[in-house]
Amino acid sequence: MPPGARSAARPEQIRRHNLSVVLRHVHLHGAVSRPELARSTGLNRSTIGALVGDLVELGMVIQANPTRSRDGAGRPPYLVVPRLGSVHVIAVDIDVARVQVAAVGLSGSVLGKIEWHLVGCDRSAVKVADRVAAAARELTAATGSTRVGVGVSLPAMIDNPRGIAVYAPNLQWSNEPVGDLLRERLDDHVVVGNDADLAALAEHRRGVAAGFADLVYVLGRVGVGGGVIIGGELLRGSRGYAGEIGHMSVQANGPVCHCGNRGCLEEYVGEAAILRAAGAAGIPSPELGTLFDRAGAGDEVAAEVVASIGQWLGRGLSNISHVLNPQAIVAGGHLAEVLRLAEPSLRIGLQRGMVTIGRAPITLLQGRIREAPLVGAAELAYERLLAAPDLMPTLVHSGPAE
């Protein structure tokens, strides 16, 4: 074959691609008529009919006849509906204080959930993996459906595709092989991602950022993380570390961060930093929720603290905006509250840090998905099935590992 030439796609590759397009649409949008599928995907109706038939045979969708057509006249078109009892994935969100494990069906429906708080020695990676695996087995048994993967969200730098938590400072984990720990216990396909990356994925697919191809997501939990979508795809970087917005320096001579750097954004807008600022302003025994409630109720001191946090956040986001030129910035976790309460101050910080030519309007959005990292973990786990629905029989988890 001449250099630069490409071989033609084989019929089975075309079919797999088209099956993927149809199943992905139904997974993300729920029940849809075959004519609507044809319009949305660009495939002709006869092809849609054949593909839907294949997905019915694979057990992933059903066809339902609505009671009436939308215009009240004529024969109503069949609806293609995700078959909720067919398959599920296990989605896991391991945060600093809490672990959530959920069984999630097609279309994102939560079929069951188990959660607990992390305390003491139970915070070790091995102990967490033991308990996550036990919860996954319990949920899989309760659903009565087929498990096709496990997705895990962690507040950590993740070495992909091995699923190693290289650095999770707030969990005090270093080079923990989380993916392998769960593979050994569950005998299943396990994928691991950074919590902010997965929250960005969730908001892009199912939340406020669905209409944007280029966006930055910033997540405030205990620390501060970031996820980046470019051209509709999650930006990972060469080893999966892209998007560490919280450890971008915004003040050269600022306080020393636990990462060893000075003046990291997390030292100004992370949970501990916000509480320090509130305490310094004379707000006694502050908690984030209390601080935000007071600011929202008109307390001038609390409002000034949140406005100051908003300016620092805007300054950090201006740096990342210079590099990536996003259409939108989405704030999640406690930073969504900062955006809600102090958007003018945040915009001042954002605009002051940007050169004139770069001051095109950027849409600022509060994240809509309440448990975005967990939702993103489910989407990550489903990706293998959505990319090749025809291989579903080979993706099936063979049975519980004890």
C-alpha cells in the first residue's frame, strides 16, 4: 500500500460503527422513534430498522408502540427504548470522606447504590478495594442483569490505562494500583479516571455542557481539580495527568501547597483555604455550607469572603483560558456555589487576567449533575460496550469473584 494511503473500511467495521452510533444515542437520550433516530444520526430508515433489529437481538433495546402519535393522527412510530434489565455497569466514586458504589443501567438509570464514610484504617487502598468489590457483587446480584464493566472515579492523578493512583494527596495514596486491585477481586474489566475528568465527561454528555465542544470544568471538593473537553473529547495528556488546574500557580510567592509548589490555585479556592479566609474575617467556626448560606442571605462579611474567592478562581481560570480558549467554563462542587454567589467578582478576575484580544465572552455555568464524578464513572465503564455493541457477548462478566 502506498505511503499515506488508507484501506477501505470493511462491512463489519461499518456495521459496528453504525451500531455504536445508534446505541450511544439511545443510551444518552432515552426512548426515541426510528424516524428521529434517522434524522439525528444521518442514517437512512432502512439501515436504522436493521440496526435496531440487531440491538433487539443483542438484548439491549426493545421496540415499543406508543399509545398515540404526537400529532394525534396517523399510525404512531415505534419507539426504540433502552432495555433497562439487560446490562449494567458498576460506577464507583471514591472521595476523601465517602465512597459510593452504584449499579447503573443503560440510559444512566441507577438500579441500586451502596455508600459509606471513610474512617481510620479503612482508608487504605486495599481495604477500600475489598469493600468496593463486596458492594459490587451485592449490587450485581440484586439487579439480576449482566455486568459489562466497572468504572472508578478518584481524586488523584491517574496513570492510564493501568489505573494507578499515582498521587492522591487528600487520600494519602501514592502509586496505588487501584485498577489491578479491583480486577483481581471482581474478575472484570475495570477503568479508572480522575474525578474532575469524569465530572466534565458527565456534564458534557448529560448536563449543562451538552452543547459545547470545548470547555473547562473545575471541581471543588476538598481539593480542586479540573477536566478539559476539546473538540468533544476528554483531554488526557500523554500519561493522563492533563487538567490539574488546582496545582496551577496563581501567585509566585504564595503559600506552600501540599504538592510542594507555591501559590497553587487550591491554596486560594480549596475547601481549607475558604474556611481559613472565613475564619480570618471573623466568621466563627465556619463550614462551607454555613458560609454560603450567610453570603446568600445578605451577610456582608460572608459575601466579601466569597467574592474574594471568586476573584482568585477567575484569575486561575484566566490562565487556563489563555491556553485552551474554551467556549464555556463549568463549575462543580463547592465552586458552583462560588460562581452562583460571586459571578461578577469571578468575571473581574477572569477578565483582568486576559489580554484584550482574548476577551471573547466565555459562558460560565454551574454544574447541574449532583453526583457528576459517579455519573462520569458509569459513562467511562460503558464506553467499551458503546464502541462495539456487537461484541457484547464477549464483554460479559463471567461470574462473581469471591
